[in-house]
Amino acid sequence: MVAANQIPTTADVAPTHPARESAAPVAGDRAADVVTDVIVVGGGGGGLPTALFSRWLGNEVVLLEKAPELGGTAKKAAFWYWVPNNVPMRALGLSDEEPDFLRYVARLARPTAYDPTSPTLGLSQWEYGMCRAIYDSASPAAELLAEKGALEYRHCPDVVDYWSEIPEDKAPTGRVLVPRDARDTMSDGGAVGVASMAAAAERDGVDVRLGHRVQRLVLRHGAIVGVEATTQDGRTHRIAARKAVIFATGGFTHDVDLRRNFLHTPVFGGCAALTNEGDFLAIAGPVGAQLRNMNYAWMCPVPLERAVARDSRLSGMFSVAGDSTVFVDKTGRRVVNEKLQYNELAQKFFTYDGDTGEYPYLVLVQIWDQRSQDHSASDEYGRQIVPAGTDDGHVIRGETLEALAAAVADRLSRYAHVTGGLTLDPNFVPNLQQTIDRFNGFAERGVDEDFHRGEKPVQLLFNGSVKDEPGRTNPTMWPISSSGPYYASLVTGGTLDTKGGPRTNTEAQVLDDTGQPIPGLYGVGNCVASASAQAYWAGGATLGPIIAFAHRAAQAADREPIREPRQLTPSPS
Amino acid sequence: MVAANQIPTTADVAPTHPARESAAPVAGDRAADVVTDVIVVGGGGGGLPTALFSRWLGNEVVLLEKAPELGGTAKKAAFWYWVPNNVPMRALGLSDEEPDFLRYVARLARPTAYDPTSPTLGLSQWEYGMCRAIYDSASPAAELLAEKGALEYRHCPDVVDYWSEIPEDKAPTGRVLVPRDARDTMSDGGAVGVASMAAAAERDGVDVRLGHRVQRLVLRHGAIVGVEATTQDGRTHRIAARKAVIFATGGFTHDVDLRRNFLHTPVFGGCAALTNEGDFLAIAGPVGAQLRNMNYAWMCPVPLERAVARDSRLSGMFSVAGDSTVFVDKTGRRVVNEKLQYNELAQKFFTYDGDTGEYPYLVLVQIWDQRSQDHSASDEYGRQIVPAGTDDGHVIRGETLEALAAAVADRLSRYAHVTGGLTLDPNFVPNLQQTIDRFNGFAERGVDEDFHRGEKPVQLLFNGSVKDEPGRTNPTMWPISSSGPYYASLVTGGTLDTKGGPRTNTEAQVLDDTGQPIPGLYGVGNCVASASAQAYWAGGATLGPIIAFAHRAAQAADREPIREPRQLTPSPS
């Protein structure tokens, strides 16, 4: 057990990578230290497949990773990847036609603009084109990764989309793949997938350079012809690219200033790799890149304390496990369906009260009893109910509701400086008792009249383990015990990572303000704008499209003209 | 009377200014058509005072305005300006100390980060410094404009801040000034203020050029030395600046793509001048400017139909007038205090329902009876209850609630393509009747138990005219009649204008990614990042700070070194 005050603070986290320098581009008239065909920046879930696809097309590839190891955010993830119309679906006879797919993604990406009668379904022409590219390329990309042994998969025929119940979803199951050798719960998919792709990169001759922070672009005659990267020893390395530089550096989850100034909600960090600091925004701006979808993020609930500590071990709460458990607000009242899919659940914390000028649900308190502790504990998927012997510094205990409330109030007081001074209401305990009484009635009948908990398939997908209760119709609910001990944890909203950055075309080329490609510059993954807008379509809606665009980027970069290689020879050493 | 189907559509709006071209900066090695000391781009509430302040310091000033007339958004506004610690306040003995001012603005700008024990109160160092600059400079700037006869003011000692009730507001009244010759209701302040500043500009020799759209910067040795602008005749004009180029071009309210990709809510346009298309974002990006506060806007409810039509006459609904009136949602239920200050009321339309993936309050229906029609009609401040003989195309009528609901449903159906298919609930009429019954009970007792209508001073400030009812304690409510006719209007959320853009320092210099000024480039007003973050502190919290930074920009630009004027002489003509 780790006490809460042992959770590291931001100041305790030693930097593991070089500091940021000026991102102003430099002229390409100096000789490079290294010359290659394609530079891939970032070695996570976007960069590794991009490098592999480029290499398999016969290119020399240098991969530059800021961290001391490969993997980025993907390594922490379950690495589900959402692949429309994939090969195993077709083998099973599951239909997934493009027009249906496009209606599903458009309806969720832009709910207020969705128009089934519009040629682009209410999306912008750009978004529509990008969604078509996902449909076309995710499956071929996944197949190629599998054929080459870089990322073999197993199909999850029964895993549902996150909005499987809406009429626009004509393929509610079958789009999710996971790394073949992931465990049954799939939670270690990222470690498995990163390991196999890294092994393939080594096997196939990708030149991987760790601890290299790309600081700026090298520009000649309006084209990107390389990068400058720095290492912890203070050196600046110029790497030249004959064909292209492809960024796959992740979003800006860990830059508080960018978060506050772009995102639609005041989130508390998230579970992206700590190296996701928005580097590409500063680097791409001065060469004319235009930004899109800067307001939205892949969101999830996060434990308040680890988020504030900027703990590298933070996991998003992808599954709120347990049946005898509720979330309550500072007044002791339920305000949300605790089993909503994580992206939607995370929005609730940022409900704004225009009467008081406050965010009354900024921190919610998950409360559970001994039953859920005994039967639903797990250290996977960011669950707050964790097994004995694991790190439980976030768990607050009380023998009675009164004692629990006092301990929660005490814990909250440590975070007043980052919550706008949020405290428990004086009536918290009586309200909580009423809340539990009402919830228990719902649980006995299996029907949540307030928030409809457990009514949709996705809510069962993430219910986690619960004590078996024969005959029960709704496994997401069970009455909370009338006697202690009770447990609690402070929960708020965060990001897996952000969704905004330079706008790219369907070939992953970064576009300028007139929509023209900036020659030689590409982007893939969370460092560039996602056409998903506000939607989280399904599990793996992050990595499926990323792999699709990795494939398209590599193909387009391969077709680039060679840019004056004679000026790019390495300097004599 | 104008029928609703006569409201112009976007396609009908003829362009009044040159089209956008590439914003890529050009080299400064070609001779200019015109040379001046300071170029001011934009002739609205930011550009006019900036030009005047620069001119009064002895500079040659060219002002370039895209539209065929001066005024921009300010001309449409009431032109309140919020000036902390202003001279009339001091004369009245109203105290407004800087530490109190800073706590008030910080509490509202960043509610979740506010920390009274922090040296910057939870703001970023940049935000804190900008707020101090507002406190220091708004009053001297206002005084200078008045002394010079460009913008004489009258003090509004009784007008309250928008959050006058919170403990951080130690100067709840007295910070608002309006143009001296505005009418009693102050609604024509913008026309008055723009006219007097434009007259001063002509009197004092500012070289005003209308119909000039600035397309890009002229760059030499890393410094901004001029701009290129185009005119409707297809010509490109190069104007050189010996000292500085100061942008004051407004926000991006009228660029739907920028709105969707940056703002925290999916708003429907707004009441900014139609020329506010975010030009400075494309122009400043390629010279390395970093963007801030791109997520927030000055918000207000707007009439749905005019917003969709992109009608240049659109006014934000700054005052929801009437007592026998309510807003209801598509189910016929009240969901908000209709008298909330406009920026806060506008947030409500964008409440997201994570269970259904919809924005259930995207369009609310204002409903009123003959009493409010007879006693609260006004064409000022964007009120929807308008007098006979004025443009009432937005008004929907019905002799009974059933007839009204049918007419509302019909009107809504015309907008299904821009509301995600929003329709009235089948139970709208019975729910509406229940809503009216409940509201009428509150109105009789003067207490709104659901939403607290009329409980705060700011809600009385914007109540508008209502029929006098001796002895009434809450003038914001009166029972809605049990007999028709009834009236309705479709309401949604929009912007006055947006708040984001390049980050500037306290001298209004645009900053690069390392926080260093880009030599010669300045920005003022809604085209650059506002340190107000999400807050709308008070009426005039737009123009007060803008005037402060106009003053600071002009002073700093005046101190700039002359940049190689021999290369900037006009070409022989």
C-alpha cells in the first residue's frame, strides 16, 4: 500500500527527455549528420506502423523518439483497433457497407450538423474525405501488419461499438481487433503490440534513435527536407530526408497551457505518455500549417490524485467496475449513469453552472462497499476498486458513511488549489443516505429510473467482474450495504489524448491555409487533426484510423520526388 | 413585417469585400506602394482607438479596413466599456483596488484553477500580467480618448458587474462608461462612438483606406515591415511600415470551419461584423505566432433563424425582456433561468447528453403572451418581443397553445438540416401547460423555486420594460395568460465574437513559441488571445480591455526602431 501523500508531485518527476527549444525552422543549406529517405518522428502507435510501412516499400527510414523507449501512449493502452469492414467480419458474413459506416461516424462526429440528406452528411468536405479514407485503408493496413508478423491480431466478434444502439449503426459488433497474444481481458494489448512492432522494426532495418527530441524543421525552397533533434547530452543533430518527414508525436495532454487554451473542457491531464506535450503545434505553425479539431479530445474519467500528480502510471478509467457502487457529487447526490462509455461519462464533470459560475461536478466521489471490494477489484482498465496488495493510495476508507465523508472532505481539502476550492456540502451525509436508499431500490428492481444504468450493451461491456447473482436482470446494480466498511475515490475528467493539430489531407500531407500540401511534411495520429470531431465511435477508434493513415502516409511519402540529395550528403566526420 | 422565408440565406449575401488569398508571408525586397510609420489593420472598436493613439504620438498612420465602411462589430454594439478604477468612480469615492480587481477577474476567468493563495491567483503568468495591464491602462486610455474629443463618455454609476454578487467583487457598480451622446438606453452607443472616433481620425490625419483586405505580411530579416492588401478591383497593394503593423481585425465568428474546430461549443454564428472571418489566424501562423484562448468566445443567445441566415442585422439577445414569458425545450419544459446574463445563458444551449449523444437544448422556444407583447416590446438589445411595424419574421403565433406548438413544429422543420433533426416531443403541449402552471405559481409568489429568476441584480438590469404592477417584489415574472394569442421565437446560442488568436504580451506584441516578440507585429482586440479565458466579467468587458491594449500597443509601436526606411520608399509611379 502506498499512502496518498506518496503519490509523486509534478516537481518530483525527473525529465526523461531533452527540453524544448525554439521551433523556428532553419534553412537547408547546411550539411546533415544523417541522410535517409523518410524520417518518422515518434515511436508509438502511429510512428511504429508508419516506419514499418515505409520500410516495407523499400525506403531507408530513421525513427526519432523523444523518450528513452519506444511505445508512447499505445504501450499503456489495451491497443484495441477499430477496423471497419475487416477481413474476419467479412469471413463471418457481417456486413459493413461504406454508406452505413459514413452515416454512423457523421452522426456522432457532428451531432448538431448531422444531415442524412447532405452529400457529406453534414460533415465538412475534409472530414467526409478523411472518414472515407479510414473505411478504405484501415483493413488493408491491419492485414499488412499481420502478414508481416508485426502486429498479428485476433478478432473480437462480440465487442460492440460504443453507440451500437443508434439506428445509424448497421455493424454494431465485429469491428474491433486486438493484438493476438494479448491476455483474455485484452488489457495488455499495448505492451504486446508495441513489442511486436518494435521487433519487426529491428528485424527489418528501421534505424531507431531514442532520446531524440525533434525541435524544428529544415526548410529549403518551401519544402521540408529534414529536422533538427536534440539529445540529453546537449547536441543538436540534423537529419535530412530525401522524401518526407512524417510526424506521429501524439497530442498535447501534458501541456497545461495548451489544454487550457484549446480544449472544450478544463480537464486534468490524462493517461497519454508524458512526452505528449504538443511539440508538433509549435513546429508546424511557422511553416504555415493550419490547425483543426483543436477543441476535442479522446476523453475518459481519471483519478483526481494521479492526474494532479502527473503520475506516469495514470490509467484512464475505461471501466467503472462494480455493482454496489455509485458516483455522487459534492452534495451527496447521483448526477450521472456511472456505466456510460468513458468518453461520454467524462463530459459530465465539466457541466457548467451559469448561475454560480462553477463546475459543480468537477470532482465526483465513487463510493462502494465491501461486496464490490471483494468481488469487483481489479487493477486493469483504470478501475478504482483495486485488489489488496496493489497500489491503493487513492482509496479512502470509513467504517460508517459519516466517517467516510469526513475522510473524503479531508482528502478533498488537499486539492482545493486545483479545484476552485471544492468542498463537500454540509448536507453531504444525509443526502448520500437518501441517494443510497433510492439507488438500492433501483438495484432491487434492476431498473435505474434516474439514469438508466445498464440499459445499453456498451455498459455491460465495461461492467467488469461482479458477484454472480442468479436471476438478476441488470448486472450493473446491486444494493449498497447498510453497514461498513465503505470505500471512496475522487474522480474527475481527463484525456487519453487530444485530437487536434495540423490539418492533413487523405494522404496525411500537412496542409497550408489554402489547402495545399506543404511539400515533404506529413502527420499521423493524435499530433494532427482527427476528423472524428467530438466522437468516440468505438473501442479502438483511436488506433484503427491511425493505422489507416500510417499506411496512406507511407505510400504517399514513397511517391515523393527525391529532393536534391547532393546537397544532403553527411558532413565528413 | 417580413415573413420568415424572406430572411436571406447565406448564399444570398453578396460579398462586400475581397476574397481571401494565400497568407504566406512575402519577402520585403520589393518597393512598397505606400510607406507609413504604423499600419493599423481593422477599423472597428480596436483599430480606431489604436490608430488615434498612434497618430497622437506623432506617427504617420495608415488604417486598412476590409469592409466598405468603418465600425466593424463595435458599430452594432451598445459600446459599453468596462474601465476599472475609472476617474468618475474615484470622484464618487468608489474604491476599486488592484488586488480586488485581480481576484474578481481571476475567479471568473478560470473557475477551476482559481486559488486566492497563489501569486497569480491560479491564472497563468501571462494571464495575470495581461489583467494587470487592463487595470493600469483602461482608465488612462479612456481619459485620453475623451480629452481629445474622440470618445467622450458618460459614467453609469449604477450599472452592476455581471457577477456583482460574488464575494470577490469589491466594486460591484461604477466600472461602466458609455459614449456620452448615446440615448438613455445606451443601445446606440456603438454608432455614436464609431462616428466620433472616425471623425477624430479624419480630423487628425489618419490615412483611412476602406475595402482593403490585408492578405499577408511582408517580412525582412525576421521583422514585419509591411502588409499586402487586395481591393475589389483585383489589385494588390503593398504598404510598408517603418515601425509596426498592428492588427485589430476581430475574431472568427463568421468562419464556420474555424468555429467548429476551435470553440468549446457548436455555436450558430453570431452578431460580429460579417467581416470577422479569422483572417489574422492564417496570417500570423506562418510567422511563428502561437495561439491562445482559442476555445472561448463572448457568448450570447441568438435568434436561430437570423443566425442560420447569416443576417448582417443579427443582434445578440443581450436582454430577454418581458415578465410573462418563458423558455422551454423541445419537450415543453423550462430548463434555465431566462434572465441569466447573456454569456451564461448562452452556455445552456450546448448542454450535452452523453446518454443519447445529443444536444437536447440546442434550440429553446421563447414563449410569451399578449401582456408581454403589449408592454415589453422593443427592438433594442436583440429582444425577440418586437413592436408592431418592425421586422418580426422570427415571431411565431398561435391563438391557443396547440396552435402555437403546431406552428413552432412547422418552423423547426425548416431547420432540421442544421439542428441534427431537432423536433418537438409528442408531449410538448401537455408539458408546456404544466410548465406554465408551475411558472405561474412562482410568478404569483415572486419566487422561482426552480431557477431563481430575478434574484440577482444583473437579472434586473436586463429585464427590459414590463407592465407596472404595484407591490410586486420580483419584476421579472408574471403569470402567463390562460388565453391566447401566444407568441414564440426559436432561440439558440451564438457569439458576439470569439476570444482567441495569437498570444501577445502586455505591450500587445505578438509572441512566438518561445515567448519572444515577433519584431514589428502587434495585435489588439478579438483577433488576439484574451486573458479573460471563459469569463464575461461585466458589460463592456470586451471594449474596456480593448481600449487599454490599443493604448499600450500604440505606445510600444511608437518606441520601435525605424526599420531601414531607404528600402521602403515608394516605387516611382
